Amino acid sequence: MYAWRNPWLRRSVLSLVAISAVTVLVGFVWLPSQHADFSAKGIWDSICRAAGVPNQWGPATTPPKASAGTTNVVLTRDMAKSGAGDAVGRGATIAVQQCSMCHGAQGMSEANAPNLAGQYPEVVIKQLHDYKRGDRVSAIMQNLAQKLTDKDIADIAAYYDSLPKARAAIVQAGEADAPVLVRVGDPMRNIVPCLSCHGGIDHKIGAPWLEGMPKEYLLKEMRAFASGARRNDSFGQMRNMVRPMTPEEIDSVAEFYARREPAVAGR
Ligand code: HEC
Ligand code: HEC
């Protein structure tokens, strides 16, 4: 080739090649190797990683832990039945000794722990198993739940089911001044009315009794669902409801459910 004999051209082509090679080495090998999590073994590994190729193909060699941080409890109708035989008495003995200092002598919390009186048995069972497996995070409750057997848990649930609830249910379409989100939700934001899972219009198995709960507790749980700190709701039901809500809306529904007495009609 005649052109190749031209020393200027030859020099500029060679330096272009050299510069490209250096750039590739710096960008794909040296820079990634300075990264804290650099673990690639060879030059091809580094180049692939820098180009965004996953460093593992197909299924991971180690299967994910059974507990992926959500729930493992499958709710059944059986859990929702009241305990039989000596369940209530046995449950009462455990509860009085280990639980009443926070959840109250009659399951009505004086502090900001949740009330357990009249809570649906399947809710108490599910939540205690979630704490036990670490799927719902609370240092104190995880510690206590780990010491409970399956029978202890079922009996405790039967005992609390036998106690009177904090207040009467919100019936049918709700109390006259119930917030819109409680009664009708917001279809535009995929918010289903609280009443269609938590009782009123319908009760979905596993949805807790909320009426009369301490407001601070309701706020804390809704914020935890919104931020993803609490992830033990099956199918993300609560996380999906709460995420689109504004802080003011969360406050107003918590305020409403925390009421101890139904509002006077027509107020
Ligand atoms: C030192 C205080 C304390 C003691 C003792 C305690 N709890 Fe709790 N419990 C709490 C708090 C606080 C929460 C809310 C934690 C959270 O945010 O997850 C809670 C949550 C729960 C829940 C979830 C309720 C719901 O509506 O989701 C259940 C069920 C429960 N406790 C049962 C028990 C049982 C059964 C015992 C006795 C074996 C017990 N607790 C003892 C403080 C306590
Ligand atoms: C699609 C059904 C569904 C709708 C709609 C729904 N929830 Fe829930 N909610 C649940 C379920 C199920 C749980 C229990 C999650 C679990 O297993 O931990 C729950 C849990 C909660 C808790 C935690 C209570 C506790 O004691 O642990 C609060 C607070 C709550 N919901 C408030 C609301 C409010 C307020 C609304 C309306 C804005 C609402 N939810 C709408 C299904 C629903």
C-alpha cells in the first residue's frame, strides 16, 4: 500500500491504536479492578462485568434462603377457628406470664403495643410465626416468639380470641364520617377501601382487626409497610395499599381506626 509508506499517516494510525488500547484497559480492566467489590478473575471477566454482563448465568448455585424476608405462613380456615378443649386456659396462663406487661391484662394495651383482645386467631398465629422466622422484624417479639411452640401459639391465639374487643365494628359502609379511603378507596391510585379487607364490607382472612388499636401503633405499621421495612404481608397487599397514600391520608385513617367509640350518627 502506498499510503502506508507515508510516515505521518503510519504514526497517527499507530498512535490511535495505542490510545484505544490504553483506554480499553483503563475503562474495562483498571477502573473496575479499583472497585471495592472487584472479584473478577481474568481480563475477559473484567471486560464482561464492565459491559454489564451478569457474572453468573442461569439459576444461582445456592438457592435463596427459605425465608426471603416476606411471609412463609399459608393461611387456612382452620387457623381462624376458635381453640377447642383446654386451649383458652393454657393460652391464658402463658399470656398472663409473658405477654400482659405490654399487651395489657385483658389484651388491651396501655402502652403503644397492639391490642390483642378479640384479634382474629389466624392473625395472631400468622404474626407470631412471622416473628419466629424473622419475617416480621421486632427485637422483642422475635425473641419471645422463638421460645413458643406451635401449640403455645395456637393456644395464645385462642385465648385472645375469647376476650372482648376494644370497640364495636365499623359496620357496612362505615361510620358516616369515615375517611373516603376507608369507605370507597381511590380507584385511580389502586387503593382498595380498607373496609373490603379489614371488615365492614368484607373480611379477608389474615387481615387484622384494627378498630380501637393505639393510633401510634397504626401509624408505625403503615409507615413500615410504605417504606418496605415491614414486608410480611402476603402478596404485598398492604404495601400496595399504603405506598400511594400521602402522610396526611395515613394520619387520617389511623386517627379514624384508633377511635374507641363509634361516632354519634349524624354528627
Ligand atoms: C416488652 C413488650 C412486649 C411483650 C412482653 C410482648 N409483646 Fe407482643 N408486641 C410488642 C410490640 C411493641 C409489638 C409491635 C411490634 C412491631 O411493630 O412489629 C408487638 C406485636 C405483637 C403481635 C402482632 C400484633 C398485630 O396486630 O400485628 C402479636 C401477635 C404479639 N405481639 C403477641 C405477643 C405475645 C403472644 C406475647 C407473649 C408471649 C407478647 N406479644 C409479648 C410488645 C410486646
Ligand atoms: C387487599 C386487602 C387489604 C386492604 C384493602 C387493606 N388492608 Fe390492611 N392489611 C391487610 C392484610 C392481609 C394485613 C395483614 C398483613 C400481614 O399478614 O402481616 C393488613 C395489615 C394492616 C395493618 C397492620 C395491623 C397489625 O396489627 O399488624 C394496618 C395498620 C392496616 N392493614 C391498615 C389498613 C388501612 C388503614 C387500610 C385502608 C387504607 C387497609 N389496611 C387496606 C389487607 C388489606
